[in-house]
Amino acid sequence: MEKVKEIAAGKAKSMFTTNNPNELIMEFRDDASAFDGKKRASLAGKGAVNNQFNAFIMDYLGDNGVDHHLINLMDNTHSLVHSLDMFPIECVIRNRATGSICRRLGTEDGLILEKPLFEFFLKDDDLGDPLINRNHIVSFGWAKDDELDEMISTSHKVNELLTKLFADSGMILVDFKLEFGVSSGKILLGDEFTPDGCRLWDDQTLEKLDKDRFRQDLGDVIESYHMVAHRLGMQIKVD
Ligand code: ADP
Ligand code: TMP
Ligand code: ASP
């Protein structure tokens, strides 16, 4: 399968059409972005580790009953995916309070929540991805009630599966963001699951192993992504 035309160049990935109108090539670039694009850098090797990391996680979720867009890994930095009509929303699950929720509610950093917290954000960098609720989404027509029910329940299922997967390798899945879209009337998990879109802490030291290393200038960002991949048993190809 060959790239035909670039249809989107996001902050970290580019999407290309193919000869098949239902399939896209997703390229993971080395670009890193945080704070809705306000902080940017190029981190050598990020595209390769994230592309392969994402494929490993999507395969694992697929094997456990989560429908997703990945068709196959093409090479180190490219994946073939089903073309989706994306919902313009981000689904976030938090197991511990950190990041924006602490700024919003003044809660203690790292607080273990009584039960996983689900939140919707509008995908709009210019507005700083504001927190919204399902009434906003339904009233503005961004998604329907039954579609939201499905995204919420799939997000919780992903949380259960991945919390255990990471815990078995000594890591805490603190929070993460998912994006969904529709293909042939079916809701599929789209976009990516990588250390760019989640928070992972070492379960002994609470060391941050995810994109917070970039956000907070902690160093060793890509080394850390590789360490997470290695702990999960992935063989990441780098050349
Ligand atoms: P952004 O800068 O928008 O956060 P990325 O750099 O990750 O994002 O670019 C990927 C873009 O492709 C995002 O807008 C995402 O919603 C979109 N996308 C992800 N998966 C699919 C898919 N299967 N079909 C169509 N669009 C997708
Ligand atoms: P937050 O604490 O900044 O709201 O982020 C919660 C989680 O969601 C964290 O793992 C990062 C992820 N996330 C993204 O990857 N992209 C986004 O645009 C947002 C809002 C969150
Ligand atoms: N995903 C957003 C960005 O890439 C927000 C963040 O990660 O801080 O800028």
C-alpha cells in the first residue's frame, strides 16, 4: 500500500490517503508537542517507538474484544488504518489525580481516585481542549447519546485491560486519552495509545515514564518510552 495524498498533518502524526478509499496510512513523526502545541520539539526516534508501541497496544486490545482502526503495521513509522469519521472529542480516564484536574480542582497530586473518572474534552487546540460534558456534545451535535454510552464503556474496558497489563510490568496507568471515530456505521477506537497520550508511573518509585518527561523537561524522554516498551516485552525496531 502506497501513500497517495497527505490529508492531515497533526502535531505528531500525518495521515495519507491510499488507493483504497476506506484505508489511510498513519505516519508517526518525531515531532513532540505539549500544552496544545505551545511547546514543541523534535525527538529522534519518537515516531518509530510510538508507531510500534501503538500497534502492540491496539493488537492487545483487539485480542481482548476492543474494536479499533489498526489494520497492520507497515514499517517502523507507518501503520495502515481504517479511515474514520472522527468525533471531535477526547475521552480521558483518570485512575489518579494529576495534571489538569489538579489545576482545576486543587486536588492533591497523585491522589488515588475512589473509582476511575471519565471526562470529555473538546478537541480544539485554539481553545485549549476545554472540558465539556455529554450535554454539550449532544446539543452541539458532535455525537449522539448512544454513541457516547459506547465510547464511555469502551474507555472503561480499555482502562481495565491496560491497568492490568501495565501493572503486571511494574507500572501504574495514571490516566490516558482516547479518540474514537466511525467506519461503516461502527464505532472504532482510533488515533493512538502511546506514552504521548497517557501517564505511566513506576509502581515503586513513582518515576514518570511518559510525555510528562517532555512537558516538565525531565530528560530521557525517548529512553523512557523504550524502557516502557521493553518492560511490556516489545521488540522495537529503530532503523
Ligand atoms: P493532533 O495534532 O490533531 O492532536 P496528531 O498529530 O496525532 O493529532 O494527528 C492525527 C490526526 O488524525 C488527529 O486529528 C486524529 O484525530 C486523526 N485520526 C486518528 N486516527 C484516524 C483515523 N483512523 N481516521 C481519520 N483520522 C484519524
Ligand atoms: P490532562 O491532565 O492534561 O487533562 O491529561 C489527561 C491525560 O490525557 C494525560 O494522559 C494526557 C492525555 N491527553 C492528551 O494526550 N492529549 C490531550 O489533548 C489531553 C487534553 C489529554
Ligand atoms: N496533546 C496536547 C499536545 O500535544 C496536549 C498535551 O499533551 O499537553 O499539545
